[in-house]
Amino acid sequence: MAAPTKALRTDEMVLSMGPQHPSTHGVLRLELKTDGEVVEEAIPHIGYLHRNFEKHAESLPYFQIIPYTDRMDYIAAMNNELGFVLAVEKLMELGGKPISIPEKAQYIRVVVCEMNRIASHLLAFGTYGMDIGALTPFLYAFRDRETILGLFEDICGARLLYNYIRFGGVSRDLTPDFHHKLRRFLSKFEKNIDSYNTLLTNNKIFLERTKGVAVMSIDKAIQYGWTGPNLRGSGMKWDLRKDEPYSIYDRFDFEVPVGEIGDCWDRYKVRMDEMRESVRIVRQALDQMEEKGLLDDPNYAAKVSAKLRPPVGEVYFRTETPRGDLGYYIQSDGTNVPSRVKVRSPCFTALSAMRELSRGLLVADIIAIIGSIDIVMGEIDR
Amino acid sequence: MKHPIETAAEQIRATAAEATETLNLGGAWPAGLPLETVILLTLVVIAVIAVTVVAGIPIVLVLMERKVSAYFQNRLGPTRVGPWGLLVTLADGIKLLFKEDMVPPSSDRKLFRLAPYVVFAASFAVVAVIPPFQSTVIGNMDLGLFLYLAISSLIVLGIIMAGWASNSKYSLFGALRAAAQIVSYEIPLGLAVLMIVMATGTLNMQHLVMDQADGIHAWYMFRHPFLFIGAFIYFLSAVAEVNRTPFDLPEAESEIVAGYHTEYSGIRFAYFFLAEYANAFIVSAICATLFMGGWAAPFPFLSGVPGVVWFLGKTMFLVFIMMWLRWTLPRVRVDQLMSLCWKYFLPISFVNILGAGVLALLEREEIGAQLGGMFLSAEAVSWIAFPFVLALLGWFARWGTEPVRRPS
């Protein structure tokens, strides 16, 4: 028998959270070293969804890579496509063979990307509510997301993986009633955001759960390579749509919402505010299309050969997806197949700070952090 | 001096003999059947009837929850099984019954099997002391209220058993959270109940209802402000005790999967599930009985309506509020849950107890205030002062509402 004076020995418990867990947002596995409810360390393990995108891309013609980009960040597929397509178009331009993109296609691209940003942020909002324990916001968020997906279905037949944005334009024209439906949705949706803020954003329990949890200073966020809403949540005004305008984003007037201290609530709030800004952008795009008489313009795509051969060279192009700077590095050897494609994933950098953020917090806070950095495992593992 | 058990046995015999006589069962029973057997058989019959009736409650509640949540969330809820989806709970129950009986190989088999029944039995036993209408209560005991407090605490034992026996880390987390939570919240809950006992001096539930039968002004909730606050504390503590959102930490899905019943499936899971809803009903029923007059009508002219309608109406109203909370609010964190109990509910409860005691004393001494020739009792004065005190406290509390910002 042990001596009675000996103190009861305690030990850290290793809790393997995931890869099958309700709120790790996909197949993420977190190795939690816990002391009771307190987490001493959270080590993320990734790779469960690895599908070899970069290697695949090396054996496919350029236009066949687009559907693969859809499958990276499947929540915001349009934005992924846009990044890749713009990168290849830039590559062509650098090599002296620019593709002239019709004006209408430019607008359609912006409209669908911003709609997809709204859909993505809605998902983030809904699932974040669910992570914190409120189940109802999720269904409201999906009600609005459903409308957006329905509109996408109208224009390209798909609801999740669109393969819509192509080199030189988009794959199909807008349906005749698209802009009416969209305008109706936007006016309804703007009111809905207010009710979401009442329901969740300003809820006392929600504030208690997220305010002051996992604070990320600007310096640290930059050190970790954070981008997008996560970086803006820390207070850094950095948005590629404003700072390095690509496509036709310089033609729109919108704000870049930022947070104050970089806690979970700030990151969440930035997304809620960004939805409003996206609504503004879509409205302006529709107005400008109407002004320029583009709605009836049949010219929605430039003719681009299926055997697209970008000149020898390399390009790195980044765009602002709902999760941050998504960068494509493409190397061309002059054939119709790229010799190297590399993706810079915003979620990966966001997740890399997990270990630092979660030190000394509670198990429930870990869930709040994962939800607040809004990761998509498909993009991290690729 | 006789042994207490002998005295009790004599009492039972006397009661049973009386009952046999009243019911005129004398001729119906086969001659020579000993009295003890008759008592036992009667008890078994009563128990079977009671459990069958009570087991119907969670079935109704599950459907209600699904429908309520559906309408909260812009959906329709179950519509396929039976008219308006009425039979869906039965269908679910049958499905669970036919599922494979799974016991994790590394679990403590005996405890694992026992745990659901402990939870189930403990929650269902409490029904005995709740008076659903004027003349009937399954166990009309002088210690009814005490029995409720005692037996409902047993639930946590079953939960810990389940969490420990599953041999799963998530289950263990859930069980430990449940233990901390239920034991903590029992204190403000008990103190809120104690105020009523102080005011009336009885623990018999039926007597408590009769004391409130005069009408809405006689409900304990509206007797004086301290009891009014006590009713809220009781209800919120009860929500915490039956593990419902915003206090559903022991089974917080997004954090610890399903908490203590993560490893359970099939009919064993059904037992936990039924017990959960039975609990929600029972704490609501107790709250309705203690603070809102139980089966008594709110206004004397409505006393023609059967008591059971009032009882069920009040209880279902409280159950609905629980569902409303669940489908609206997020979940609190474990430290916030504890601080809510120990830093807010408990001190408030102590003030309540003190206030209720002082008021009871003043009432007995007939001390009050004279206002324009009208005598105001201490209770009336306290009602008048209540909004001002509340406003003052609210004004003070504004300083404390900024959420604590923890360093990263």
C-alpha cells in the first residue's frame, strides 16, 4: 500500500479531438493535452483530406484544373476558381498573349464571388453559433444560403462545385430573371443580418463566450501569416480587393471592416460586417451593369482554345477569398499542362496559430477558436 | 418501546385495512390471502399504472420539442409518421428497441448496464410526490418536498456511473461536468424551496397547493418579492439541474460529442433520453406546484375547470419556456456556469432567505406601515419597494457587465 502521506498523483490527459468530431469543421484532429477542463496544449494534425491537388494539376490541361480548385475550399468555390483563372490570365498577359475579357464577364465574376462570400460567411456564422451551442442561427443562415445556392444553380447548374468561371469569362450567361431574384434576395437579406445580430452577435452569453478569448495581436497575426477576416479581426486593414485591386474591384465603393483587439468575437464580427459590404458590392455591380446596358449583352465569354498554352514563364497571383489571401503560383513550360502549381492556403496559416492561441484555455474555448478562424479542411489539406 | 419499523408496519396494516374496507374489496379477494400480499399487490398495481402514465409524458414532450424547435427554426418538424407527425416518437422508440445491444468491450459492463436504469428510476420516482389534482397524489407524504430533493440528487449518481463505466474520455468529461454542475445547482434550488417551507411550515406538496388555492394572489410566487425572485432562481437552477441549454454542458454536443451518454445506443440510450425529458417535465411540475399554485385555478370563478388542466397547463407553459431558452440561447462555458451559481445565485438566495424570514416575522408581529389611514402589511410594503430596489441594483450592475478580457 502506498504511504498515506503521498499526494494523489495527477497526470495530463491526452484527448484526441477528431478527426471525427462534431465541431472540428471537417476532418481535423486536435491532440489536446488537458488538465481537467484546462487545455495545456492543442496540437493540430492535418492531412486526412489530402487529395493531391498540386500533383494532379501537373498532369491536367489548364481548363481541367478549374473543377479541382472548386474542391479545395468547397464553401467558396467561386472564389477559388477566380483566383486560378486570374492567375492563368495573368500568365498569358505576361507572356504577351493577353485574353480580352468581355465587360459583362468581369461583372458576373464579381457578382458571383461576392455572393459566394456571403454564402461562405453565412456558413461561418451558422456553424459558429452551433459551436457555441446555439442551434437556431444555423438554420436561419442556411435559409439565406439556400437562396444564393439556388441562384447559382440557375446560372451554372451546380450548387456547391460550380466550374463556372473560365478563362476569358464564365461558362454560361446569366438567366434573364437573375438580377431581379438577386435584388429581391439582397433587400431581404440586409434585414436578416440585423436579426442575426440580435439573435447571436449581441447575445450576452455569446459575448461572454467569445469576448477576450484567444486574443491575437496584429504583430503576431502577421508573424503567423494570417490574412483575410482573421487578420482584419486583429485590427489590420488589409484587403486585397482594396489594396491590390484585381479584376474590377477598383470600381466599387466599399468599406473594410476591422476588429478591435483580435479576439474570437472580433473575428466573427468582421465576417458579419463583411456580408453587408458584399451586399453593397453586388448592388453596385448590378447597377453598373444596368447603366452600361450589359444585362442584355450576349457576350459573356471570350473565345479561348481548349488547348490553352500559356507562354513559358511563372506567375504568382493572389485574391481575397472569404478566408483570406489565396495565392496560386503557376509555372508554365509552354505546353497545355502546367509544370508546377502551388497554392498558398489562408486556412493553413490560420490553423498554424492554433497551438499558440489555445494555450491555457478551456476545452470549450478550443471549439470557439476553431469556429472563429473559420477553416475549411479541404483547403488546408488540398 | 417498539421498534420504529414495527410501528410503521402497524400503520401500513391499519391504512390498508381501512382502504380495503372503503373500497369494499373484502369479498373480492380470495379468502386466506394475507394482508401483506394485498398491500404489495395494490402497490404494484399502482406503480405499474403510474409508471405507464408517466412514461407517456416524455413521449409527448419529445414530439413537442421537435415541433417547437421546428417552428423556431422555420421548419415543419416531423410530418410523416401519423397525422401531423404525432407518432414519430413511438416510431423512434421502436427503432431504438430493435437496435443492436452494444456494450463497448473496454467498459465496466455491469455499471454500464446499470447506469441508465438508475437515472431513469431516480427521475421517475419523483413523480410520486407531485399532486396532479385535488384529491390525488401517488404518495401523499408529509416529507414530499424533501423526498423530491433527495431522490432527484440520485440522478447524478447514474450519470457518473455512465461516464465512468463507458471508459471514454468524452464520457468522463461529461460525467465530471454533470457532477460539478448538478451538485452546485442543488444548493440555490434547495434554498429557494426552503423559503416556501419557512413560510408555511409544511413539506407536504398537497398542503402546499391547498395553501395557494385562493387564487393568483395566493401563489407563493406573488406572496412577496423574495419569493418572486426565488421562483426565478428555482426555475433557472432547475434548468441547470436537468442539463438543458444554456446549461447543457454535460452533453454539450459541439464540445464533448454527447457527454456521458456518448457510448450508449439503442434502448439504453432511450432510457437516458426519456429520463431527460421526464426530468424537464418534473422540475417544471414542481415549479408549478410550489410557486404557481399547482392544480389550483388562478381565479376563483374558474375553479370549475378540473385541477389537472391547470396543473398540466402551468407545467407545459414552463416546459415551453425551457424549450424557448434551448432554441434561442448559446451555451455557457464551464467556469461561467460555476460562477453563475456560486457568485450570483447563492448570495441572492441567502438574501432571499433572510428577507423571507424577516417578512415572516414582521407578518406574525403584524408590523407594517400606515398609509392614509390604510394599513399596509409588510409584504405590501416590500412589493412597493421592490421595483426601486431592482432598478437600483440594475444601475449598480451596469459596471460589471463588460466581459472580462483575458490575456492571450
